[in-house]
Amino acid sequence: MNLKAVGIVYRKEFTEWVRDRRTLISTVLVPLFLFPVIMLGFTALAVELVGKAKQEIPKIMVLGGEDSPDVLASLRKLDNFQIVPYDQNYREQISDKQIRAAVQIPAGFQSALQNGSTKTVEIYYYEGELKSSFGADRIEKFLKDYREQVVKDRLAAKNVPASVLTPFEIKQENVAPPEKVSGSSVGGFIGYLVVLLCMTGAMYPAIDLTAGEKERGTMETILSSPISRMDLVLGKFFLVLNASLATAALSVLSMGISFSALRRFNSSASSGRGEAAALLLHLGLKTVISIFVMALPLAVFFSAVLMTIALFAKSYKEAQSYLTPMTFLVIIPAIASMLPGVELTPKLAFVPILSTSLVCKEIMSGTYHWNSMAIIFGSTCVYAGVALFLAFKTFQRESVLFRS
Amino acid sequence: MIEARSLSKRFHDKKRGAIRAVENVSFRCAPGQIYGLLGANGAGKTTTLRILATILEPSDGTALVCGHDVVEEPEKVRGKVGFLSTATALYPRLTAQEMVEYFGRLNGLDEPTLKKRVDDIFERLDMNEFRERRCDKLSTGMKQKTSIARTLVHDPPVMIFDEPTLGLDIMTARTITTFIRKCRNNGKTVIFSTHIMSEVEKLCDTIGIIHDGKLLAEGTLGQLRERHGEQDLEEIFVKVVNALQSKAEA
């Protein structure tokens, strides 16, 4: 191996890479701007929409209740409902979003309350429709308050204190540090993202440097130079690896910034300012280096595999059709790592892609299982080595290089 | 000096089975001479030249280029060869200068030598006007000049041209043929393939007629005329090829 020659090839490939508009989009623009836009933009939009839905005074229809004037009077007193006149087509009106919900006061409701028997009040609403749910929730809250008041009145009538209903209180308290909490909640997604972007970042340059070179007719040009095939493959490989890692790094960076901005946004909206920097704190140097080290052999693996497969194609388009199914092969184990209950086990540590995704999730929540990390790093290195060897061998095959 | 010794190349095709692209081809080409491989499409010219440029490996036989064996020392051979064909394109996102410099560096030139060599070639080929222009923005003529500069940057003693004028307009093709002639005058060993008879007549010191992977006839233009009793090279070519086909049918 001639390192100088490898460097010459790498430098030239790098020059061409940065001049390619597709590279700029897939490696820099998408990871840097897409995630913040999606995350912050969608969150802000969701907050805005939910806020508006909550502010709306829902139109509610009351069915029955003619013999229960007290409950009707209490309902009418509230200013967060707009009670509309009865119409027998109330079901259609709810479905058509003309009214948000309807409440059915059963016959004899008031007298049942007085003699202690139980009746059922039904609420009709449109499941999955946000404004209808809010309307139904308001009716339910009113009815619960009303029920509680009835109970209190009954207890008072019998000289029993209201505290008899709550002999003790229950309180849940989180004891995990805030960074672990945030790591557990978003760590799976970070792992998924790192794995996926290591691959997508490598995909375009892998195609461009192999099938793209064949299509443009420069493969024969470079093969006529005195550089050895091994040095040529290595120079190309390092560029693909570089693209893969750059995409993943920029994405994680932009995700980190987006999450912390989101947290600040949320905490300033509520009270918990102390947790604001939790994610930012946990994307500290140790986390970043650990994720980078664990992702490195996977990026090598992806780069070599993608180059090998793309080399079989005669054109950019053909290579894309070969590599698109690869995306699914990568997404499935990466998504599996996000499923609740899927934890890193010694057996899973040998499963490529899934293991790296899982270990990133662990690292994000501040857990470092050094033995598992060593197994994952070692096994992925072996897979990466095999893939790189295959890439070298494929570059030696005339039937592949000059496929017509 | 090029010396091909019983070169053979077999390919395997899924539909057609084993294909003998080149069969037992031997010839010599000395410095200061142009050897022309004349043949129809699919005759085995490109495969032969690719073997000499070590882009392909022979199935049998070997060749010596400047004393280096194409099988044993392919990288050394490539360092002595400038290879130009219509299939050797340029990198679209590099400038003409970057393209030539890249190949100079791959050929092991140090930076001061490279700069001197590049300046000299760009001056000689009148390329200074577009040296900073990207290759995808060059005209066909400019691209050909850049390709020539790329093959010359390491000053190779052997030049291999595979149908270098294929698909080019008259003026660009003329640039190439003038360049080939200059290479010979500068003492380089030149081998080139073509199916254009007039090019062979104008340029070649020795002509090899290749058909169906076999070298059927070889000699100077005068020797071929005398041997086959024809003045026109096209007639000679047809006669040689027909003789092979009649032999095969018999």
C-alpha cells in the first residue's frame, strides 16, 4: 500500500465531491437544516394548533334532562360551553363537526341522585377529532365535579368529613438524573438516526465513485494510470467513509441543538428550567466520542458494502436500483432498536446494525456496558474488514469493471 | 519497445459461453515507429491494447513494454505508457489543469517537475485559455487536447491509442493524428488501433490486420501490397479476411 497515492486519490475525490451539488444537499443541507426545521417547525405548529383547539368554546348539545332542572341549570351557568338546541340528528352533527359533543341526561336523573340509585350519563363525541375530544373532556370534567359535590353534600348530611374519601395520597417521583431521562426518551431515535445516516451519507458518493465513474467513462482513464487497484480502492473508500461520518456527525449535532432548543422552548413555556440543558449536557464530549467510536466500524462496513454493490452497476440509475432495497435492510434493524423492551444482550451484540443502534441508545442514556461495547466494536470491525476485502476483490474483477 | 508474445484473452459470457477475444497474437513495435492494428469492430483491437496498457490481464501469453512484463509488473508498465481512447474520458468536475496534475501526481512526479511539465504542455498544446475551466464545460476539441496532455504529463516512452479519432470531427481528428506523428518523431513507441484505412496509410510504419481475435497479416504498407497483389489497403484487408473465412468454411 502506498499512502501517498491513496492521499492523491482521496484529495482528488474530495475536490470532486465538494463540487457536486447532490453532495451539498445530501451531506450538509439535509442534516443541518431539515431536522431543526422538522422538529422545531412541527412542534411549534402542533403547539399552535392545540392551543387554538383549547381556546375554542365548544358547541354542546344536551339530550334529555327535562326532569333534572338542577343539573341543566349548572351546565348552563358555565361559560366554557355553548349549549345548542336539541336536534335529533346530533350524531350526524358531531360527525360533520357542526357540534363538538352531546351529553345524554337519563330520565329521572335528579330523582335518582336524591334517592341514592345510580344512573349513567352518556357523552357522545368524535374519536380522534381533537376539538371534539376537548369538548367531551370539558363535559366529563363538569360531571365529575358535579358528582364530587353530590358526594360531599351526602357526607356533610351525615356529618362525615370529606377527608374520608382520601385516606392517603399517592405521588410518583423520578429519581433518575435528568440527562438519563432525556437519553432514554430520545436515545433510541439518536441510535436509529446515526445508523441510517451513516448509510445514506455513504450512498451517493459510493455510487458516484464506482458506477458513476463507469457511466462517465473515467474508469478506464484511471485504470490506465500506474496506481495500484488497492490504493485506488482505498482512496475512494476513505472519501465514502468521510461522507458517511460527516453526514452522521452533522445530523447528530443538528439534532442535539434542535432538542436542546426544543427543551428550552418547552421549559420556558412551563416551569422546569432545571431540566432545560439535560440533553445538551448529555451530548457532551464523552457521549459524542463514544457514539463516534461505535459508529466508525459501521460506517466502514456500509461504505465498503455500498461501493462493492454499486460497482456491479453500469450506471448511476442501475446502482440506485440495487441500493434502494439496502435501505430497508438497514432501517428494519435500526427501527427494531427503538421498540420498547428491546435491550442490548450478548447475542444481539453480534447482530450488525441492530447492535450499534442499541449501543447508541444505551450511551445516550448514560449507560456504558464496556464488555458489550467491546463485542460490538470488535464484531462490526470484522464485518467491516470482510466488506472492505470484498470491495478490493471486486475491483480486481475485469468482468465487473468492464461489464457491458 | 513493445513485444507481444502469444497474447490470448478469453471472456465468459452467460449467453454465448466462452469467447476468444484475442488468440495467440504476437508482434513487435520499436521506438520511433507507429504500429497500426487494423480491424473491424469486435476484431480484438481494443482488448489487445487494453492488455498492453495492463487494464486487462491476458488469459495466456504475455507482453513486454519497455522491458516490463504486463503480467508481472503491471504498475511499472503503466508508468511507461500513455493510453488514449475515446473511452478514456475526463473528470467533469475537475478543471483541465487539475485533471493533468492529478495524473502527473499518480505517475509520481514531484511538485516542481509537475508544475514545469504542466506549464510546458499547456503552452505547447495552446491550452492556457481554458486551463482553469472545468472539463464538463470544455468543447470536444478542448477535451481531446486535455486528454492528450493527460497522457503526456509523465512523458511516457510508449503511447497506446485505441481508435483515438472515433466520432471526432475532421479538425479534432487532425489534432490527434498530428499528435501521433509528433510522438513518433520524438522517438516514442506508438501503437494505435483503427478501422479507418486512410489513417493507417498516412501514419503507420507497420500494419497488423486483426480479425476474429487473430493477427492475420503484418508488414509495412509496401510489403502488404506486394504480398497480396493489391494497391488499395481496403482491398488487401478484405482479401486477408476473406481468406480466413474461406479457410474456416473449408
